[in-house]
Amino acid sequence: MAFNFNKFTVKAQETIENAVEIAQNYNNQIVEPEHILAAKFALLIETFIKLLVISPNYDKFMEYRSINFAQKS
């Protein structure tokens, strides 16, 4: 089933891109609902951290997160 990626909202596009990345990191050939849920959860957490300004070291947190995420694959 083909779809026009540009018809999605920006947040939905980010979620799908992250879901594809998560699936690829775990050597999955198909993006499953679990990948989309994980991607949506990750974006939600990032948004909360940005809004709440929990850490002045947000960039360091994101770097740490990406390193740990890459190590799991």
C-alpha cells in the first residue's frame, strides 16, 4: 500500500522516520506497530524534557541516549 508521506503532520513524519530507524537497528525488515509505539514514546519523552527543562544539559542527554540506543543494536 503506497501513501503520500507529505500528507502526514511533521510529528507523524518524525515518528515514522524514528520507527524505521528503530526497526533497522534491530535488523527488522518490516516496521511493526511496536516500532511506531517506541518511536512515539521516545518523541514524547524528548518533548517533555524540552518543555520541563529538567536538564540544562539536554544535548548531553540526547548524545548519551543515542550512544546507548546504538549499543543495543
